[in-house]
Amino acid sequence: MEKESVQVITDHYQKTFEVTDELWKERNRLFVFLALTCGIGLLLLLPVPEVSKLLVDAVAKLLGITDPARVNQLYTDFPLDILLSILLVIVFYLMQKLNSTNLSVMRNYLYLGAMETEIRQDLGLPKESVSFTREGSFYWGRRSMMQAMSKWYYILVVMIVLLPFLILKLVSDFSSRNVLMIILDGIVTILTLLYFIDYARSAVKMDAPKMSRSNPG
């Protein structure tokens, strides 16, 4: 292959790696945001009056409400259910983004590994060389057991923070007997769970040296 063509391919490889690295960082941020949002939702759903009081105090301070009567009224009429439903929508969005970003990261690493094979062939590199094997044989031949298990740890942590929030939110909705909120929150919950299932499935399936052509994921 001509030198110019090889240069184009290697430049494309480097650019793809840089894009993948940014997606990897975004995936990590989304994971943290999802865990924090679910944690906040759980605190508000658990029967801990001090948490709700602190929330109302923060809102009153933010809005500049100083009249004791208005603050007491806010304690009574604060729309906590609506706030929790908004948090549920945020959780759905974060779960969808986490799934989408994780798919892009995993797919890009598979793509980089496949590109390395082609680049090595085009450059005529000997089999024993390590050039352009970073995401291929060099990585897979030196991956520890903890690295191999990390996908299961992430799936477990997401499940631990996600499921209790979703379950308690639905329990709270049924307790309030608000039919509209039950329906809307139920739909958002189902969609969130579908994205979680797809996240778990793709994280396990695509953690491989190469993707099967018959089932690309």
C-alpha cells in the first residue's frame, strides 16, 4: 500500500482513539451522575423527615422566603411527589445516555482492534512485533481477572442504585393513589429498565476481542 494511504489510515486510527477516550470519560461521568441522582431520590423517598425538612429549608432560602407562616405552609404543601417524578425522568435520561455512550465506547474499541490488524498487514509488520496491538492482542493477552470482571461490578452497582429508587418511587405513587402519576412514572420506569437491560447485555456481549459478524450487537 502507498505511504500516503497508510498515513491516512493511521491518522484515522489516532483520531478514533481520541474520540473513544473522550467517550470513555463521558461514560464515567454519567455513571457518577446516575449514582448520585438515584442516591438523592432514595434519601427523599425514605421515611426520614429531617431530609425533607432540609430540602424545604434549602428551597425557602433559595427563593428568599423568610416569613415563618409561608415556610410552615411550604413544609405542608411542598410538591415532593412531583420533584421525585422529575428525578425519575432525569434517571431515565442518564440511564439512556449511559447505555448509548457505553455502546459507542465498546464498539469503538472493537473497531480499533480490527483496524490494528489491517494496519499491521498494510505495514508488513512481523508477527512478533507489538506495534499496533494496543487494543488487540497486547491488551487481551495481558488483561487481569479483575479487569475481566469489571463489567460485572459496574452492572451490579448500577442495579444496586437504580432498582431500589425505581421500586420505592412506584410504591410511593401507589400509596398516593394518583392514577396519572402511576401511569406516567410506570412508563418511565419500564423504559429505564429496558435501557438498563440493554446496557448490561451489551457490556457483557461486546467485551470480546472481536464481534461476531452474524450478531454485531
